[in-house]
Amino acid sequence: MSSEKLNLLDATKANIRLLHLTWFAFFLTFVVWFSHAPLKPLIMEAFNMSNAQWKALLILNVALTIPARIVVGMLVDKFGPRIVYSLLLAAGGLMCLAFASAQSYEQLALFRFLLGFVGAGFVIGIRLVGEWFPARHVGLAEGVYGGWGNFGSAAAAFTLPTLALIYGGDDGWRYAIATTGMLAIIYSVFFYLRARNTPQGSTYFKPKKTGGLEVTSKRDFYFYLAMNLPMYIILAVLAWKLSPAGVSLLSQGTTYVMYGILLLLCAYQFSQIYKVNKDMLHGAPVPEHDKYKFKQVAILDWAYFVTFGSELAVVSMLPAFFLETFEGMSLAAAGALGAAFAFMNLVARPGGGYISDKFGRRRSMSIFIIGLTIGYFTLSQVSGAWPVWMAVISVMFCSFFVQAGEGAVFAMVPLVKRRLTGQVAGMVGAYGNVGAVTFLTIYSFVDAGTFFMVIGGCALVLFGLVQLIEEPKGHMHEVNEDGSITQIELT
Amino acid sequence: MNAHSEQTPDALVSGAKRVTMDENNKPKRASMEHLQPSLTIDFAQLSEAGRKDENQDTVGARFPEGPALATKGVAIAIADGVSSSSAARQASQTAVTAILTDYYATPDTWRTGQSASRVIHSINRYLWSQSQNNVRQEGYLTTLSLLVLKGDKLFTFHVGDSRIYRLRAGQLEQLTRDHNQRIDKNTTYLSRALGADLSLEIDMESLETERGDIYLLSTDGLHDFIDHRTLTEKLQSSSDLEALTHQLHQLALANGSQDNISVQIARVDDIGTPSESDAITVLSRLPFAPLLKTGQTLDGLTVEKILHESERSQVYLVKTVDGTPLVMKTPSVNYEDDAAYIERFVRESWIGSRLANRHVVRVVEPPQTRTCLYYLTEYIAGPTLTQVINERAPLPVSDAVELAEQLVMGIRALHRKDTLHQDLKPDNVVVGAQGICLVDFGSCWVAGIEEMASPIAADKILGTLNYSAPEYRYGGPTGQRSDQFSLAVLMYEMLTGKHPFGEAYGKAMSLPQFQKIKYRSALQFNPLVPVWMDRALEKALSIQPGQRYEVLSEWLQDLKRPNPNWLTNRHKPIMERHPEKVWKGLAFAGWAVAAGLLVFIATR
């Protein structure tokens, strides 16, 4: 039995129960992933860190996520989402405990780097929710999953400073972070016991392999290859940043090894892409109806680069930004205000998808980008002279458009090429993380004002790019007054 | 007539008897309602035993109406049974009746060539297996020539030495090539026939038709005794086809034909405007139906209720204009450009439409031409077996047996068509007023289709975890016994409300894992289950397909009355009950002997 409306409170339905189970798992990964951000002064004090070292920590936190997404995708193919999510939560929890008990900056850096793996949780839940919801509801369900889950970083910023104070003492922050780790471990068991990979009694198909993305023209093939390069470049920049030329976490030799590994990975990926597209490159004709433009994927990549990338970067630095900008603010208050950014996730992300469905893809995306550009330029002007409430409103204004933009991007992903939705979503998602690493790397060179300005500038460029996106074509159906359906073919 | 004589009203099949056509059906004016104006064909046929005792030829034709004329066209078939046994007659009848029903049941999306050749291949398989299993060693062999007229195209499919001719502009041309092998001056042998071998090569040709074309199909009793020139002259002599068939018959007899004499003549009076090239292009461009809300109307079908939605499809209860409730299944937009999915979806409706059984849901032709991709089945009011089990399990034993019997009947109808259901589960069974009905063919496997090379890589179905047989997951060979396993799971659930292997079954993926799980006796959960019935369940639920029942009827029999072998307690040899204990014991004994010997040697 099924109804037309999705009632999120109807816990008698197995798929609603699963949705709540899953978004909360995603929520916890975000809590664990960003548990360090609001505790900056405490951690820096405990380790006598320089600002540069702290900023390196922020980058490390999001770096491993880029390759981890691919690994997690393969694991889900092989073992199914239920067990993989449980293990990811448990592993994240353990690493969180390790981070909480770190005794040196090197250990801290290592565990933050490993915690980047937790950021790949998104992929698992999207797959799981996709299995459980029919086409009518899946958009909203995934919006709820993504939006409410992302809210986890806000929850962390909101609660952890207070929790640290309650525990008290020099090690209060350690207990606070360890608490999130314990929570993740306990929930991983609960999730395993309650979640199921597919609805009861549904037919089980062997999952399809997700390899390289198929493209449909030679030009697109090279375009696609080129679009993969930024991922490796940004990781190479990170390695350089960690080398003696930067914060000296890695020795010169290790840095070269890193470069080598990246080169090998890149070569391997290119060979995979070639394998998938071999026939097309050797002149096998692609049926007309099967053609699509890679340009669409590339623009969505960059859109997510700016939106989700900036969100991850901003939630990493915002609590500390408030603390440092406004004299005399308490740590707990700074955390709470820093949470304002991720707060909008609850409505903005699902809302963005909805608006995109209703009012045209390009137009809504353009409006969101203008909004977030204005938002970031405003944030770049925030100073200690501003009243705090104004700053908070600017943050919320900006974040609304950022998250609505994310929602709009993911509403469009399945429309590029249905058959390849998984791979397109994977690439777009990876670009979100590339954006985060890029922006945080920029942040490590400049102050907060310039940092916001740079994001605003990127958004302006993106605005131009989005004008090149093509509205997806297809059949449109029109409902007449008597309820009969006629179909209009769009050409 | 044999078992295949269920004829649809618009099929004219004639075998042993002389053709008598209903006046209403002749000449048949078949008109297409929608895209194309009329394709009009004048037609007559005749089949006579001649100087033989029995007529082993069969002729038949079908003039569909409505959308099927556009997508499938008019089919005219002739077959000449080979050999002197009665099997020959059955073979030719089977071939013609089957082609005329099954061809029209193929999905609209298939090309004519694909549809007809798949059907012919499956007939070939059927005849071949009949010959293999025949106790009197009679061969079921027949020739077959099929002519399909569709819009401005014609298609010929040909095996053997019956013929298809075309008369155009005074020229008579033989469109088919006889598959004969000359041994010596007086003897020729048929080198190709339906039912002769598992593999079969079909001659296929596609040509344009023109207005005024006359097509003639004949068996060797006719065309071996009338020379080419006479035939050409005769065909031009009269426009009364009925009279022509009689004249040709008389002429062949007069020329000394000793064989059965069969002839079919069709004249194309009008082809209308050129048709769409092929159904595939038309239908594959059919858009997916949008998500429908209650009250909306699509192609004259009003949505009453959303019955079920999943990630793969939507199922609606709809009502036609005259109020008949039907079930509409639409593909999920998630698979809009997934060729394998579309192929499977379309095939689902085809599988349903070639079955006629009380316990299998009927696929219904849409009242109007489809504007979207969907298919319709009759609506069976009633709870699904899932609901019945949830509410009433454990069912009384006699009720469960009755339901199982009906399930077996439905499944056997599928198996007779060389089809495996592959996804039997309580959700796919509706308990209606008329008894049980199977409602989903989404996972069916059809022999003959799967063997053919398809450019589309098929999805690998693993069934529903709790109900599909273990061999699907560990990769063993699957067959009718795999459906037997699922049936037994259903029966077990009806009797106990539990799964025979518990939770572990859904998790097992490899043979060793499956071998570890244990059958839980149904008596544990329902003491009213007789011991012998439990044994029958256990046997059908064997992990190894080879240990299950040979055929479903044996299982059914063991469910209905005690198997005398099982009335006493279990007398299994220890080797079968505890193989590992036996081997461990043997190994231990071996070591003990060896140790004993060592001690013996050492102490000497």
C-alpha cells in the first residue's frame, strides 16, 4: 500500500523507519567529522599549536574523503550498505577516541587525516535510501537524509563546547570528543541490528559495477579526463603543504612518495576510464538517444565544488572565527553561533531541490548562486564592530543559499543520464570535497575576510558557468482539468 | 484436433478437415484504428488429405484488429508434417497454432523478425523434446513457412520444403528456397525441419509489399504437381481466391499428386499509407508514464488507487471507461534509459499474455492505443498471501494443502511453457475468490529467449532473499526445482508462519554457508503438521537441487497423503545423518591405530 504524500512521522512504515535510522547515522558521521572545529582554542592550548598547524589540521580532515568515497562505493557494491555503514560508524568512533587521546601534534594530525574517511558516509546512505523509496518519494527522502545529516556539524558546534565545560579541566575537550566517538560506536551496533539493505521481500538484483563514467563523444572523453585532474592536483598541493616547505609533518622523501602514489592512482583511474569508453573511442556508434553532454556533469561538479565545498570549509572555521572576531565571547556561545551556518540544512537543502523541480533548473540555480555570492561578500565584511545578531543573520542568509544550491545540484544529478546516476553523483560529491580542501588550503594562506571574498569570487565565476547548463529535455505530461493526462513532447 | 486448438476468434486454423471459413471472416478486412489507414487483404485457404488417408498439413492465418494489426500485422502460416506417423499431423498443427497465438503475444517492442524467430525457436524446442520423450519413437517433424504482412512490409520465415510465392506484375517469384538434399535421381530428403534438432536455422527475409501483390503458400503436394507457368496463369485467371484454391486443388489431383494438398492465397488490396518502420522504434520511444495520482486518467484508464510502489515500478488500480477494474503496472522513472530494464519490463507482459491458467493472472490488452509504456492485468480482489499468513498463520493443514495445490497448478502452467517463475513469494500471490493467483512475472526466465544473443546485457536476478532457492545465490544450475524450493517455503510459512531455515537463510551467499544452515522441523512450530508432511517439505527444501522431488506432482502427492516410506520413524544411515561425525570417527580411529602401532614398536 502506498500513498501520494510522504509522512515522515508515520513510523509504522518500514521505509520511514529506515529513513530516520539512516539520516541519524549520517548525522553522527558529521558530528564525529567536525567535532574538533568548535574546540579550537582548547586543542591549540593543549598542544601549543601555531595557527598554521591548526589550519593544516582542518585540511587534513577533509583530504582523505576524496579517495575514500571511491573505496566506500566499492565496499557498498560488494557487501551492501547496512554492514558498511555500521563498520564506518564503528571505525569513525574508534578513530575519534584515538584523536581524543592523542599525545602529540603528529598523532592528532594522523587521526584527523584518518577521520576524513568518515566523510564518505553520504554515499552509503544515498544508496540505501534509493533502494527503499519509490520514485515518487525518493527526492524528498534523499533531501531529508542529506539535509538532516549535514545538520550534524551544527549539532557538534552547538553542544561540544558546553559538554567540554561540563566535563571541565584541561582534558574536558578530550572527554567531549570521546563522547561523540562512543555514541558512534554504540549507534553502529544499533544500526546494524535495525537496518536492512532492501525492503522485506523485495527482489534482489546483483548490483551493477560502478567503474568509470561512460561518455558519448571523443571530445567529452578528454574533457572528462581533464575534469579528474583537479582531484589529484589538490591532493598534491596538500602533500606539498605537509612537506618541509609547509608545516613539516612529512619528510621530503615521504612527500615524494606521496606524489608518486598520486601519479599512480591517476594513471590507474585513467586506464579504468579508457576501458569503459574503449568501444566509443574506436568508433563504435553511440545511439542518438543514448547521447548526453559531459558539460552538464562538469558544471554540476563545479557548482557542488563551490556550494558543498564552501560549506565544509566554513563549518570548520566558523566557531573559531566568531570567537576571534568578537571580543569576550564565550566558547560555548561561539560554538552555538558557528552552528548557525549548518542550521539551515534542515530546510534549505530539501527546499532547494523542491524549488529546482518547480521553477526551472537554470533559473533557480542562478538565483541561489547570486544569493550565496552576496552572502559571502557580506561575510567578508563582518568585523568586531558589527553587532553579533547581524553577523548571525548574514551567516544564515548565506548558508540558506549555499544549501539550497546543494539541493538544486542533487535534484539535477539524476536528470543528466538516468542510467549513470550513481557515477555522476559520485563525481559531483567528490568535487564537493575537492572544494573543501581547496578553500581550506586558501584559508591557510589568508585571513578570514579574504577567505570569504575568494569564495564569493568563485561563486561569481560559477554563475557564468551555470548559464551554460542546459535544461534537461524530455517528455512533459500535462494534466487536463478532467484529470486526463496528455503528453507534450519537448524538442 | 489436439490440445493446441484453443483458437482465438480471429484465427483461422485448418488441419485434417477441409477448410470451412465462417462467412463473417472472409474476406477479412482488417483496419487499423490509429496511426495507419487500412491494410486490406483478400484471403482464401484450403487443405485436403488428397489421396492419403490422413491430412498431415496444417494451414492457418490470423487477422488481428486494433493496435495489434499495426504492431504485429497479418500472419499466414503453412506446415507440412513429415513422416508417416500420427506425430506428423500433431507436429504441423502444433507449429501453426502455436505460431499464430504466440507470435501475437510477443512484446510490441520486439521487431517482427525477433518475435517470429523466437517463437519458432521455442516451437522447435518443444517439438524436439516431444520427439525425444515419445515412447513410440515417432518424430515430431514439420516444415513451416510463415508470411507476415505488416503495413508496407512483408516478412517471410521459412524452414523445409513448403513454399511462399509472390505474383507481381505478371511475374511469379518463389520467395523461399526449398531445404532439400538430393541423394540420387529419385530420392530427395528434407535437409531442414522443425523439431529435427535443438539448433535451427530459419530463413528470414523482409521485403516491401505493393498493392495488387498476390501471395501463395503451398505444400509439396501442390507445387510439385503444377508447373511454374501454369501456376502463374492460374493465379492471373480469376480474382475469386476461394474458387482459385479449388481449381489448384483439382489440378494437382489431376496431375497425380499422392500427397496432402494445401494452398493459401492472399491478395493485398490496399496497404494504406506506409507504416512506421518497426515497432521497436515506436515503442522504445514511448515515454515512461508519469507518476499518477488518484483520479487522473491515462489512455482512458482512471487511477483509483496506488496499490504498490517500489524503487523499480508503480502498480495502480485503474478503471476503464466502462468500469472494469484493471491493474496497471508502470516502470519507474529511475530506469528511464536502462535498456535491460525496459526489455525485462516489456517481456513481463509478454510472458503473462502467453499463459492461460486460472491461477496465473491474465494480461489484458489496453482499450486504447498506449501513449506510455505500461501493461495491464486483470484485477484480482483479495489479500496477498503475505496478508493471509500474517493474519491467519498457522493455517489449518487442509487449507494450506489446498492453496499449495493451486500454486502448483499455476507454476506448472509456467513450466509447460518452458518458463521459470524465479521469484515466488507471498507478495506475488493473491488469494482471490476463485482461488490463488500468481501476479508477477518480473523475474521469469524463458528458455529459448535467454539462449539467444542479445545486445543488451541482462540484469542478474537473485530472487528474493528469503524465498529464492540457494542455487541462485551460490551460482549452481537453476531449473524447475528452484521454483519447487520457493513453493515449499511458501507452504512452510502457511503452516507455521515461520521460515524453514530462520534468519540465517537470508544471509547465506555461498555453498558452504548454505550447507551449515539446518532445516527446522515444521512440527516445532505447529504440532498439527503430520510427520510425513514435514518430510515432504524437508525434501523439497533440500539445499542440493538433486535431492528435491523430480516433479512437482510427486511433491503434491506427498503433501496430500502419507508417503508409506515415511510412516515409521527416520531410519537414515548414520553416514547421512552425521557425515562429519563418521569421518571424524574414522580419522580418529586411524590415528589411534597408528599411535598404537608406534607404541607397540617402541616397546618391543
